[in-house]
Amino acid sequence: MKFSIAPLKSLSSLQTDALIVFLHQPGTSCGLVEADVVDPFAAEAVQDGDFSGALGTTYIRSRPASLAARRLILVGLGAAPASSAGWLKALQAAAAALKPLAARQVHLLAADGESFLAEFAPRAFGEAAYRYTATRKVEADKAYKVDAVHVLSRHPRQAAVLKAQLARAEDIQAGVDLTRNLANLPANHCTPTHLGRVAQDLGKRHGIKVEVLGRGEIERLNMGSFLAVAQGSEQAPRFIVLRYDGAGKKDAPHVLVGKGVTFDTGGISIKPAAEMDEMKYDMSGAASVLGAFEAIARIKPRINLVGLIPATENMPSGSAIKPGDVVTSMSGQTIEILNTDAEGRLILCDALTYAERFKPASVVDIATLTGACVIALGHVNSGLFSPDDALADALLEAGRQAQDSCWRMPLSDDYAEGLKTHYADVANIAGRAAGSVTAACFLQRFTKAYRWAHLDIAGTAWKSGAAKGATGRPVPLLVSYLLNCAGSAPKA
């Protein structure tokens, strides 16, 4: 799908498959110079009770008189002024309204929101058009028909800014799509080896430095906790290191660490059979790191970025770890494994120790870590944990900017009391209470050398039910955070 900024010359003579106009309540005026060619349709629709202008409502008029457009689609913005969230919801409604229509070329128009259209159109239309095709065919009648979206601009002097904004949004959406494609792949396709190949492909396409370490190299790093999870699977583990160098050599890098459990049975502490198929998404943290790198490599900001992905399966077998086993992490701390289904923290802790060598400006780990976070926050906010107020605020703000929200959760030594054990330096689980918090407390033990935050995306990385599939979150949040750190300046 192609996106562009197009100058608005004449509404009445604009030839397009669909002219989409965004209106505030009561939806009777578009507020434009040529309002007389749109306003009568809006007034009529409001009078007939077919359109209210409420946020996300739509009205479609075919072959409208006085317009060259084949269709006029009115989309409600609610009360003025609309928020960023409101504009995104309105764009999503517009994109969804086009699904059953044979419209290929569409034009978007708003009296006061050109910047919002440029910011969120690629995301809204990308979501509507997304179809998983890696292991299935999509029937032609179900494919999204739109192949070109034009944002109409009434201000020629702003065209360059809008084009840059639109291009950046497209780049971020490319990262989201990569993340969704990876997380939707079945586990027999998306193995640790496959994740390594995807990283190497990223490196070749964008000039990113990539290392993919095998079992022997992981053993030499003394990543005993990571290897303990991997030992139950016939799939070889991989430790993936990506480096994007967009700033000076002396500039400390930011580090993203993604949980890459390509399938999680729970190990010996095996999960119930119901919905276990969704555990192919347990590598969504790793997928989001690769998606963020896809976007950053396209945008080319002045920043240094490192990505770390420990990738493995968690399987039950004769060689799998058992409840009560004690392993030694890369940090030297010993861990009593009370539950083998708390495996994500076991692979992340060694990756977090590895991150120390980069003397990072910040480290953010991303993981579908706990069902407890889903209970706490549902599917709206990702869980944010950090002892660093400034870093937490930066991530919260990035989430607000990108409309990819997170919510800060508590993190204190009092919660860590439950991780004490007689048999090791730390246990890998505490009790059921505050499970997402105690999981973060476990990770915090391995992050003393730098500024750190943890994003628990168990509730936001995928959807169940009729809309089952990966969401691509939190790629928009991560990229927004990184661009803010870089001052949004593109690399020369």
C-alpha cells in the first residue's frame, strides 16, 4: 500500500474511489472552503439519523452529486478538538469501512488534522489490510482492496513536514508488520534458528551488525540459566546480538532485550492443553525487538542501539530441568527453579547480564512474561516496571505519543521477599500474589549496573478469540522512545 501527501485543489473535481472526510459533532460542516459540496450530504445524513459525528461513526454515500468522487465517506471525530487517540480511532473506523468496498484509491481530508492523518494513517490502514499468508492463502474476495492512500493538504508550505511525518509512520508500520508476521508463525516454522536468520536478513538489508551465537558460544559465556531452559528441547538455542550504529562511537547505546521463547509448553510444569497453541506468541518480545530494528534502520536516527534476543523452546523431556533444580546464571547468582513455566525470566536474566558490557544509556526488556499482568491490566496497557523515575516517565510519554500505552506498576524490595529460598541465591517464582511484580523483582537483581525498565506485554502482544493474532505491540512505543532519545534527528 502506498501513502502520499497530495495538494488539495478542488473537492468537486477530485477523482477518487473514496473521498473520506473527517467531521466533528454535530457533523454538519467540514469547515473547508468548498464546504458547500460536502456539507449538504452531512446535514442530510444527520437529519435522517444516519450519521451523528460521534467518534468512529461512518456514513457512506455512493455516486454523490456535485462530486467527481465515486464515494463520499463521512467519519465522526466527536467533540472538537479530537485527541490523538480519537484521530487514530477515527482512522481505524475509516479503514474498516473500506473493507467490503472495491476502492483502490482513497483520499483523506480534515479541516484541522492533517498532521494526525499523516501520523496515524499508515497504522490504521496497515491494521485493516494485514492478512497472515505465510502458511495459508487469502481468498481474493477477502483481500483488502485499497492500494493507495493520499492525505490531502491545504497548506503547501507544510507539505515537506507532512511527507516526513508520513514516511516515518510508514517505517514504523513496517516494523509492526514484521513483528506480527513473526509472532503469528507456527512454532515449527519460527524456531530459534529462524529468528537468527531473520536477524541476519535485517543485517544484510540495512547494514546492521548481527551475531547469532550457537550453543557452544552460549556455554562459553556461562549463561547457565538460559541453557537450563534450552536443555529440554531438540531445537538448538540461539543468542542473537544486533547493533545499529547511528551516532558516535563514544555515545552509549540503548539496549533492547526481547524474550524469544518460540514455544512454551511450561516444561515439566506443563500448561493445560486449552489455548496452549497461543504459546507460539511467547517470542513476541523478540519479535518486537526485530520490528523496532526494522523501523529504526529505515528512519536512521542519530542513536546507537543494541538488540539482545535469547531464543529457545521450553519443552518437557528426559533432559528438561525439573522443579527444585538449581542453576548458575551468567552473573554468578544461583537460581532455584521452583516452576519451569517461569522460564522467560531465566533466559532474560542472562541476557540482562550480557548487556552490561555495552555500558548502556538504558536497557529495556520486553517479554510476554506473566499471566498475572493480563489479570492486572487486561489487554489495554502493557505493564511497565522500573526503579528509575525518569526512564519510566520517558516510556510512558512515548506510549502516549505513539498511542501504544503502558501503565507503571510498583517495584520495591518488599515484593522481592517471596523470592528468598534456602537452596539458592534466589528462587525463580514467589507466590501467586502480585505475580507480575515479583517477576520484575527477579529481573531487577540482574540490572544493577545500568538504568533499566521492563515491559510485560503478555496482555498486549496478541489477541484471542475471533480477532486471534499478534498485534505488533509495543513496536510503536519502543520506536517513539528511541526517537525521543535521539531527538528525532535522522542520520546524515
